[in-house]
Amino acid sequence: RALSPQSVSPRMSDGVVVLLVLLNVLFIYTDAFRRDTADRQSRSEGGFCRIFRTQTRGARRDGQNEFRLRVEGDPETYQPGSTYRVSLYASSPSYFRGFTLIALKEGREGVTPDDYAGTFKLIDESDTQFMTNCPPAVTESIPRRRTRIQVFWTAPPSGSGCVTLKASVVQRRIIFFQDEGSLTKRLCEKDPFAMTEKPMQECCACGTAKYRVTFYGNWSEKVHPRDYPRRANHWSALIGASHSRSYVLWEYGGFASEGVKQVAEYGSPVKMEEEIRQKGDDVMTVIKTKAQWPAWQPLNVRSAPSAEFSVDRARHLMSFLTMLGPSPDWNVGLSGEDLCTRDCGWVQRLVKDLVPWDAGTDSGVSYESPNKPSNPQERIRPLTSLDHPQSPFYDLSGGPITPLARVIVERIARKGEQCNTVPDTIDDIVADIAQEEKEEDNTPETCIYSNWSPWSACSSSTCDKGRRMRQRMLKAQLDPSVPCLHTQDFKPCMGPGCSEEEASTCMMSEWISWSPCSASCGMGMRSRERYVKQFPEDGSSCTLPTEETEKCVVNEDCCKLYICCVRWAEWEPCSVSCGVGMRRRERMMKMEASDGSPCRAQLVEAEKCMMPECTTDCMLSEWSAWSECNKSCGKGHMIRSRMVKLEPQFGGMPCPETVQRKKCRIRKCTRGSRASEKRKRQEASDRRRAKPSRESVAEESSACPIRSWSSWTECTKPCSGGIQERVMNVKRKGKSSQPNHCKNKEIRVCNVHPC
């Protein structure tokens, strides 16, 4: 306690007084320093945690496009409570050693726990971990060179507004982070009613598209336990249509028609189908599936209900309804879902989680409420968790209702001429499933193809035999006289759940052998593990177990049998983060021998360990030399190519273009040269019809008397694509001032196999 002047006694000597004053001053400064230190420490922690802890390590730069933060599917909105896969990756040849990933509510700085939105879940704990001084943030577990990390992010509950996912990347002593651009992703909460809004744009797509809609019910006692009806729970027959914008089957805020009422209250599709068929040209296809009793069944018992339908430019919307029973008038469905894209194409795949709707024709509040018609009739609206305390979906916190079903709409074919010239992906080309004979793939070296696309969904939704299809693009045909092979491939398949291989959407590795027993004597534990080779395409997590443990016994009383008793410690982490590595463990002496002699048991053990496969990026050969111009006069083009030496694997960087073309111009064509060009085209056409050898055609040509071709020169490269040439000598009688337009050299590609 500081001394006041009044506390100094007059009897004290001057030396004592001076000493007390100095002690008083020292106390005051010490107390002030302590308070200042506490304040600065509080400010440095930002009140909660500091995210960009690496800012002082080096210069700060804009990441531009070297590094990118991506939410799978590239959504602009998030569904409250849904889980998304988030990736942070570097474009080749860049890499990063460390990173930080956070999710903040829009406009917040991250200084309090309430500033953070949603929760992260680690996929690979050997690569990622939560920050010690900031639990909501994810960072690297071990600083090392990496090109990609992945985590799951579960969106916050309803009412959280917009969310900003931010990343900082450390590359040696340089830190990349930004509030706008490729390291920032902004997502806003999805309006649950936006699904019924009419599209504002006119459809510009060409041709027609064929789709399959599959309905997966999630309404079960396990997911929705409150007052779940154990008897007679079911989904009614699904009924809907593909239709024009001028026809509305049902919509949010509208009144239910008699057909909608009968579906919502009784599960009967008869009246609604009659209303749909009365709309004539406004409807292209009536969509129908069978009812499902009981409401939830595993896919390995019965396949999910599905139906096929078509759309065109005028009728590009899709709507449907199905009732959950028993219920007053509750249903799920889609209204006016647009399958036409802004770039004049057709949607490839659509996934929607469905929440319950009230048709407004019955006033019941529980599953088995007695029939009580709404008088007057109410408008169609979504059910909420605060509607009524007796509602099975009631939640005092007012959170979102867990979806009752999921519908997947997949495009299975496109017909007619398409007007969007730049497809999104290779498998977005015309996909008409037609009968085609399989043939051996002996691809000529003059035909340059893209890689095969992934296999499509099975054409059969049941256990009847169907087909899968994959495609590739013909990028270049270097020799028009040599025909190129097929661009589509097929293989047999069955619907989901009909084979063990398709029982799960997760692709798992084989089990690794059992580990040694954890105890060198007595009772212990041993374990084995496997890893996820491929996650589901919809971004959900795998539920299959990745580790198994069991008890093991070495010797019940080994201390009596051996001089020393030792105990193994836990295995150290694997030496690598991907592929095959090594791990070791040690054991400590538990008891010495009675005579004090040292224990000679093995104290260190090592074994191989297997981690997920390492990503492999695409590797290409060098560009070949440019070919000769394909025209002897006027405008033409030249081609060069490069070969794929190593295909990408396990999420590696895809291959860029392998063929390039550029313009060339030899000289201006004269009348004579045009005639010569025309004559040569006619001769080439005659050769293709007659199919003689090139040498015989050259000898029969009256315009260019020739000798036989010389031998082909040696290939310019031993592998990855080289060039060979051959020439011929032209005989001419007498001198002539006419230019020589005869072809006297040929070039071909050789040694196309990868090095």
C-alpha cells in the first residue's frame, strides 16, 4: 500500500523519510507498469484471439490467383445448418507452408466469440488442426510444403445473415491474405422461400434436355423423433410437371387448387394430374412416382422413387408435390424450378433439401390432428419451428426445421442442336444415350482426344440392368484421310443399393493389418485402420468406420515368466502425410530383474504406415514443332501438339490444352494457283473414294509428273511426339515461268508414346 504524507511520523529521521518516499514512488511505478502490461496484453489478444498471427513475419501481398479459397459447388448462398466442403489450394507451381482459415459474420472483426459463424470439422488431422489461442480458426498441424487442404464447414443457424470465409497463406516469409478476391468467399443465408420465385429471364437454350428426378426421404423417427407417427407413415405418390412460365402448379403465397388440396390432405394425385393435362401446350411432361410405404427405407432394401421428364425452351420449369402422411395438409416439393442456364444451356445437376409446407386447407397442428378445414382457406406457406407448441417441429429457440427430404435432378440426355458453344465441363457435351457397339480403342496417332469424362449415373434406378456412359472430345484430326474412333463409351450397371460396390457413396481403402498388442504381457488393445479414398460428390461426410479396435492377451502374468516387464507407448505419427511412410514406438522398463541386471528386451519398434494417396498433378511433354501450313497459298493454319506424360490423380491439377493452332499465310493466291488448289482438292477427294496409295496417286497426276517418294527421315524425338519428313522430286519438261504448286514434301507425327 502506498504511503500518504500524513502517515510519516515527525520523529523519523530524514534518511528514513527519504527511504520511505523512494519506496512509495517505486510502488506507484510498479503498479502502473503492471496495469499497463495487462492492458496491452488484453489489446494484443483482441479481446478474444488474433487470427493473422503471421503478419509480422514478412511482407504482406495480395494473393491474386496464386491461391484460391473454394466452397465445393461454388454456391453464392448457404442453407442454415448444412455442411459444405471448403478447400484452400495453390495453382501450380505455387505452394504454401502455413495457413489460417476463419468464418466471420459480415462486418465483424473476430474479437469476440459471437463474431464467428458456423463451425469447422477437420478431415485430415495430420494436416490441419484448430488454433490453440483461437478455437474457431483452423491452421496447419505441421509447417510443410503443400498445395491443398480441405475441411468441412457447417453453416450457422437461421438468422445469421451473410458470412465471410477468409484465409491467410504463408509462403516462406511472405504472407498472402486479403479481404477481397481469391482468398475470400462471401456466402449469404439462403431465403427458404426463394425456391418458388418465378425466373425473371427468358430461356435462350436450344434443343431439348431429358432429366431424371430422384426423391430421397429423410423423414424418420431418428431424425424427427417428436410425436413421430409409427403407424401408417408414408410419402404419397409424387406428382408434377415440366411446364411453361405461364402455368403455376403451386406457389408460396398462393391458394391451393383442388388438385393441390387432394394431394396435400389425402395424398391422391388423380385430380392434380387431371388439372395438369388440361393445360395442353403449357405442359411438356407429367412427372409421377409411386408412393413409399413406410416413409423411410434404406437404399439397400428398395431404391429411391424416381421419374424422367423433358424440357425445352418454352417449357423449362419443373414443379412437383408429395404429401407426408399422416398429416393435416403438409407436403414437400419444388415450385417453378428453372433448368435453363444463363449461358443458354441446361442445368447438369440440381440438389435441393426440402422443408415442409402448409397447403392452407386444413387447420391441424399435429400429424394426427382431426380433420378441420381452414375457413376461409389460407395461403400456402412454409411451416416454421414456432408455429404451435403441439407441432412436431416446434422449437423454442426458433431454429430451422431439419429437411424432411432431398431431391436430386440429373440431366441424362440432350437432343437437338445446342446453342451454348462453350460447355462447362467435358461431360457437359451432348449426352444422348444411344445404342452403340463397343470396339477396341486403337486410337490413331493422328487423332487428338481429351481425357475421358467421369462415368454418368446409371440409366436404371432399379435392380434391372442399365448402362453408364462416358465421353471424350475430338480436339484435332491431323490427317483427314484417317478416320477417328468413337467419342462415347458404355458399361453395364444397376440402380443404387443393388450391388455391394454401390451400397455406399464413400470409397474406402482396404483395412491395414492389425497393429501389435499394446501390452507386452497381460491384457492390451490392438487396432487397424483404413482411410477414405473418395468422399461423396454431394459434400457430405462419410459415416463408414475408419478404425477398429479389439482386446488382445500376450501373457496373463508375464512378470513371473520374464526377467523384465516392459510396456509399449503409443505409436508416433506417421513420417509422411500421404503415401507410405514409417512410424515408431518405444517401451519403457516397468520392473528390473531381482538381481539388478539390465533389461535386454527390445525397446524400439518400427513399421510401415499408410496415409491417403498423394495428389499427382498432370505432366506434359514439350510442344512439338509447328506443322507446315495446310495451304500452299492464301490463309491457312499450322498445328502443334504435346503429349500427356502423367495423368492427374487423387485431386491433382488437371491437364491444360494439348493442341494449339495458329494462322499462316504463304502468299497471295493467283487465278492459276486457285485452279491448282481446286484441282488438288478434287484429286484428294478422288483418292479417298478409290483409296489407292499416295505414291500411285502421285504418279497418275498429270499436273505434277513426279518420281517416287523418298524414305521417311528419322524421328526428331525418341518419345512424346516427334516429326518425320519425306520428299519427292518433280520432273518438268523444259523451262517454264509458271510457279511450282506441286506438293513435294510430307510431314507426319511419330513416337507419340510418353517418355
